[in-house]
Amino acid sequence: KTQTDLHRLLGFTPKISQVVYNAMNRSFSQQPIADTRILLTELTGISLTVGYLLHVGGNQWYKNRTGIIEIYDQLRLRFKLEIPLLLIGTAPDEKLKNLISASPFHKDIHCLSNCKDEMVKNAYAGASLLLYPSLDEGFGWPIAEAMASGCPVITTNQPPMTEVGEKAAFYIPKRPTKNNVEKWAFEASSVVYKVLTLTPENRNKIVSLGLKNVERFEQEKMIVQLDNLYKQIISQP
């Protein structure tokens, strides 16, 4: 997507233009899910042993935290699942605070900020899924981080989210700006329910696809690609 935007802004296609994906600069890995949930429950004081929905991000408009609450409310209303929602990142702004307070399930919505890296890694590894319905992204690191932690991902069917998630993620439409918001949340909640109720076998398949997918973001691969690209540029007449 960045390459496409660059060419559009330039008004022409450069002689050499290749995509080299960023490399993950922290190590994420699968952990025993039951043990991780017990540990998080002890650390946070929040009952997370049955699983939880996770979002990692800030209050920027494109992170669509509003949409997360809308989807969560629909999920709880329709399917009667008593599962917590964990928002990790920047402390909620007034708009989000008000939205959470208005939710009939506000007692199960938890916001954690200033979390250390180890806490975030544990949160990914113990989550039932990452809910990441961004409107836009520069890259979308939480998608890759969650997959590397063995966590299924639901995100928006727009680039760059589709680039990062490829066939290893579940996709929902982009949240509309005005009309049909309730319908959007209704349909998105069905996808969340689908992922939450995957058989162990199908969940393992998705996890394996995610682990394979994030191999594209290894540091060694990025270095080799950059090295080859510089050599290609230098060799040009």
C-alpha cells in the first residue's frame, strides 16, 4: 500500500521500486494458553481464565476503538457469551470512556495502559483472538505480533491489513462512516463468534497459518532483501 501511495504522489513509477517488509523488532512466541491466562488473571486482577477478546492500540481515529465496542456489544447481545474485552494501549479518551460506560457490558470491558512488553506478549499469547478493525494503518504491527504469539486475528479487509494478514487472518468490512453502522457491527460480531467457536483442530490450523505467515517479517529476510536491492541499484548504468 505504501508503494502504491508513493507512486501516486510521485505521479510516475520509479525505475526501481520494490517492497521490503519491516522486520519484527521484538520476539513473540506461543505460550501455554491456560497457564498464560492464569498468570494474567493474577497480574491484573481481572478474571481472564475463560479467554478474552484483545485489542492493542491507541485512540487514533483510524484504530477504530469505537467499532470494537460496537462489535463487542453485538456479540454479547446476540450470542450471550460472557467473555471479557481487553484494550491494551493508550488510556481511553473521553469519547471512548463514555462509549464504554454506555455499554450494558461495561463491567467486562477493561483498559490497561503503560503495560510492559512482557505483559503485552502474555496478553497476545492468552487471547481468544485479536480484534483489530482498523480503518487504516501504516503497517499494522499487532496483526503480525498476534500471529507470532499463536493468536487468531480478525481485521479489516483493506490494505495494508490484508497484506500483513494474508490468508492467515479473518476479515470484516471497513466500518461505514454514517449509515449501516449497526448492520456492520452485527455482521462483524458473527465473524467474532465464528472464530471463538472454532473446533480445536480448525483453530490449530489457523494458528499454524499465522506462524507461517509471519516468517515474512524476520529480520534476516529484510536484511537480505535490502542488500540485494542496493546491489541492483548500484549495478544500474
